[in-house]
Amino acid sequence: MQFILIAALFSVSVSIALKLYRQYGMNIIHLLTVNYITASVQCFLWFKPTFNIAQLEHSWWLIGALAVILPSIFWCLDRALHHAGLIKTEIAQRLSVVLTILVSTLIYHEQFSLLKIFGIVLGVVAVLIMLIGQGSAKSSQSVAAWLSILSVWVGYAVIDLLFKYTSGLGLQFAMSLNAIFICSAILCLFASLFQSQALTLKTLIAGVILGALNFANIAFYLYAHRQLSDSPALVFASMNIMVVCLGILAAVLIFKEQLNQSRAVGGMLAIVAVLILMQSM
């Protein structure tokens, strides 16, 4: 279980870092560029993947799609943290699993059990409660918060589904992940050329830290699955619940976010939904 806790800590640390970096006025494109360069190097040194050119050529479109989507959703995550706060963003990110399970069940014609349906409905209700909770904000801010939360919720589900499809093609996880990180780094580097703000040493160091946190989250989550290979549902549930709880703690203690009714109810429903979905797996 220690690997799950460490992975959850790193996951929340990524959101904390992004929120802090925005407060210091750092350029998100430069941050993402350095983040993916760092993650690419770490992935290569840690997993030591063997690159199969034939496999990469066969799945170039999938790797290309993920290389575009990953930094795009990271950018949406940054916007959500700014407009909606850490609590709602973490809950939306973790509840993306509801959409993943729903779409996977429809695609692979799996049977809908009552538990699975109940878990999915609860997860959707939790997201809706958080969105309704933005209604008291100014109109423009409320719309921005709605859109950013929805983009994180849907975006992370799309990423999960594409990674599942990647594994279904028989691609080596380490090889495909490293290729995606490298392509994302190249795309972000290209985008950074059009930024009016130059890359600073402060942003460079921050990007390296962000990349290290991002990769550590993935690495320790994989270690947790290996350690508890007979209990994937337990890993899935524990990770999501820990991230929601740690995210709420960090938001309240570090960023002084108010744990209002919509956030509290959304958080509790998210945890219950994850537990129910774990039972249905």
C-alpha cells in the first residue's frame, strides 16, 4: 500500500506545483516543454525501453494523438486549478474513471450490473453538484470554471481510453509512453517558439521539478499494480480515494480554499462512487 500512497502524494503534488507556478507568473507552455523533456529522459533511464520501429510505425496515429492530447489536457488542468480550485479539479480528474468505465462497457459489450450503474450515476451526480456550485460566481468566471472542470473530466477519460487501446494493440507500455513523451516535448518546444515570454532559469527549474513529479506519479502507480497484481480494483480505488482526500487537505491547508457544501458533497459522493465501482469490477 505504500506505493499507492506515494503515487497519490506525487499526483497531488503535480496539481500543487501547477497552482503555485501560476501564482509566480510562469509561462505554462515553457513549463510543459521542460516537463515533457524531463519525463522523456526519466522514462528512458528508468524503464530502459526497447524501441520497435515497426510497432511505432503501425501505431503512429495513436501515439501522435496522445502526444497532442496529453499537453492539451495538462493546459486544461492548469486552467481548472485557476478557475475552479484544487478540490474540484482533483475530484473531476479522479471521476474521469466513471466515463472511462461507461465507454469501455459500451465498446466491449460488457454487462451493466446494478452496482456499476449506481457507481456511474453517483460519479456523474458528483460532477454536476460541483458544476452547479459554480453558479454563485461571476458569470464569466462561472463559465470558465464549468468549461475547465468538464475538459479535465472528459479529457482524462479520453487519455485513459486511448492508453487502454494502446495496450490492446500489444504495444510495449514503456516504449509507447516514452515515444508519447518525446513527441509531446517536440510539440511543446515548437509551441514555445511562438511565446513572447522567454524561458527563464526559474521556469526551467520549475519545469524539471514538474516533470519529475509527473513521472514519479506514473512509476509508483505501476509499482503499486505490480505489488498488488491480484487486486487491481483495490489499487484503482485506493489511488483515487487517496488523491481526492489529499487534494482536499492540500487545498484547505495550503491554498485556504473554502470547503463549502458543493465541494464537501462532491468529494463524499466521489469517494462513494469509487468504492461502488471497485465492488463492481
